Amino acid sequence: MSQTIKAAIVGTGFIGPAHLEALRRLPYVEVVALCEVTQELANEKAKLLGIPRAYTFDEMLKQDDIDVVHICTPNFLHFAQAKAVLESEKHVICEKPLAVKIEEAEELVKIASATGLVNAVHFNLRYYPMVRQMKTMREKGDLGEVYSVMGSYLQDWLFFQTDYNWRLEPDKSGDSRAIADIGSHLLDITEYVTGLKITEVMADFSTVHKTRLKPLKAVETYSDKKLQASDYAEVPINTEDHATVLLRFDNGSKGSITVSQVSAGRKNRLNIEIAGSKSNIEFNSERPNELWIGKREKANEQLMKDPGLAYPEASALISFPGGHNEGFPDTSKQMFKEVYAAILTGKQPDNPSYPTFASGLRELIIGERIVESHKKQAWVKI
């Protein structure tokens, strides 16, 4: 493969342009193509985003010079599109969830393994430097034995009854919403940082808005555009706005997470605190350049993101000196650096450092067991 990797992005909602921005910060990557549902929309978006070529999905797959495809479409399209990309012998980076059914994700893992092509799922929140610092501290014994985990992921973008998005529709998003959408990031980070496996779950969901007002006109996600009352249709909602889940881990320790998309004032707050026998550590994604370290026998510590103070494993994810803040856009850049290093070799490594299709399958299994637990109101084994 040439040193310049040519990429295509499928889907131009919120996350597609985020992938684009991150890729443009890698000098050996050229985003040459964009895909949308119609050629007209693809042309419009390609011009807006400064991408030279525009296609529908099937036409993009025919382009032999495209090396890798980023799938940034609604959930229900992930399986068919990822499968088609692999069958066209192109590497693939897929948004989470990998699929909406476990059987589909299992098939994708098998196909990807058989082809040897690079495959990744965009669990980019692993790539905050302070999250990598937490993982490394645990690996080096700074935490001691993990006693418990407490986590939350809170947002408010669905706070009002008039807030609406395709994620509210199970035929497009799947049977779970808050857990599948943001909860999957938190669960992924929990296992990634602690090195533990979740073995059982007990879940309880709530739907705050039993009906929502669906706009009859297009409104972009995260926009504040307001419509008139006649511009809405009332629709029933069957997925969770809020979820609380108790966790049991394979070392016998316990944990809990709370996930909400209706918490006013919480814009995008992933918080995780890990209690160990030597110290506690806490990370908050709305203050991503800080890591709180709790002590019993001496003063607590506040570690600021600084390549000279972090462990080398975390410093590898830091591009700027201490005091120069890095945040959400940088997580995708750092993840893509690792994924594209594999793409330069032409094949999936034996032990990838980045989240793979297997990681996507794991989160889908946990998510389905959480949904099952809520329905049964009982503990369910993973």
C-alpha cells in the first residue's frame, strides 16, 4: 500500500464530519470520497465539506483506489455496510454499535477475521490521555486491588419533549437507546481501564417522555432550532431515557453505572471513579485534562494532562504541552493514528491496541443482557 491512504466517509450527520476533521490532522491520510443516501445529497455535502468525490454507497465500493471506509450512518445500516466493505476488500472503521443484533456482529467478526483486513469500532473515548493514564496506573499497581467502580454518562440533548432524533426509533437504533448509545462507551471504558470482565448485570430503565413531538421538518441534531406546534407529530417512545445498572465483576468486586439523556445541564459528562486498595481515581470527560487521585493517608492529588508527568503510555496520546487543553476531537485523532498504523501494514495485528469488531461484539452482548435484565427485573449473566 502507498504511504498515502485514501479514505471514504459514509454518512454526514454529527459524527461523520467529526471523523473527517480528525483524519485531516493525519498527514498520510486523504479523504477522497463521501457517501450519502442520494447522489444529490452526496454532491451537496461533498462540496460543503471540501471532499473531492461524491457517491452513493454502492458506487463508492466500486472505486478501487479507496483503501478504507468509515461507516458513520444510523445503527441499522452498520451490519450491511460493514459486511459489504469487507467483501469489497477494504479496511473498515465502524461507528458503534457494530450492529443491532448479536448474530450480525458475530458474523462481522468472523468475516473480518477471515479477510485479515483492519477492522475497528469507534470507541474513541478510550483515547482521552487521562483514561489511558488510569489504565496504566492500574496495570502498574498504583490502585492496588480494584474494590468497586462507579460510573455515569449524563447528557441533556433529549431533555425536552420536542427533542427528537432517529435514535428514538427502535427500527433504526435498536431496542436500547441510552445504554446502546452512550452507555456502551462507559461500559467499554470500565472493562478497558480495570482489566476486569463484567459477569452479571441488574438493570432498571425509565422513559421520562412516554411520547415525544417529532418534527415534520428537518432539524439537525444538537441544534437549537425551534418549530411551530403544527410542525410536530406526537409519537410513542419505547426506549429508555435513563438507566441504572448494577454490575458484578470477575474478581468478585461490584459496580454501578447511571446513564441519562435527560439530565439538564449535563452536556456530555462521562464520569468514572475506580476505588482500589491503594487509591481512588476519578475522570470526568467535561474536564478531560484532569485526573483526581484519592488517598487516605495523605492529601489527594490532581494530575493535570502533561506529557512530562503522565506515564509514557498516556503521553503517547498527548500532542501538546501541559496547560494546552486537548478534548473530544483529539480522541478520534489519537485512535485513528493507531488504526491507520495497522492499515499501513495492510492487515489487522494479532493483538490490536485499538477497539476492534470483537470489542463491538462484546459491548453488544453486554447491552443485550442489560435490556434482558430490565425486562426480567432480575440479575442476568453475561
